[in-house]
Amino acid sequence: MTRFRLACCLCLYLLLICPSVGFAELSENTATAPSVQLQQENASLQRQVKRLETQVSALRDELNEPDSSQVFAGIGYIVGIFGVAAWVAARKKNGQGN
């Protein structure tokens, strides 16, 4: 009979007293710890996203600037257009003289 009483007392202790203490501690810890951890992760992710946004905007600015090959190509187009215009003018001048 003493084992039975000991088992009953142990069960009552585990069922009634331990969960109330354990849940109170768990509820306080789970309410504060994950929210603080989530806030820290959120702040870290925001810093990373801001850094990536600045890098992307810098890359866009760099890609929008013309490089030397584009500058020389533009100059070549201009010279070519004036060359064709000069050739047409020369043909008209020679054609009118004949």
C-alpha cells in the first residue's frame, strides 16, 4: 500500500504542481524570447536589404553611363552621316555641271 500511495502522490505532484510552475516559466520565456529574437532577425534582415538596395542602385547607375566603345560608336555614326551627306552633295554638284 505504501508504493501505491507514493505513486499517487508522485502522479498528483507531476499533474498538478509541476505543470503550473513549468507552464508559467515557459509562457514567460516563450512570450519574450522569440519576439526579441524575431525583432533582432528582422533588424538584421532590414540592414541587409538596405545594403543590397544601395548596391543595386549603384549598379544601375554604372550600367546607365556610356563607356568608351559607345562614345566612339556615336562619333562614328555622326561622321558617317556627314560623309553620306557630303557624298550626296558632291554627286549633285557634279551632276548639275554635266
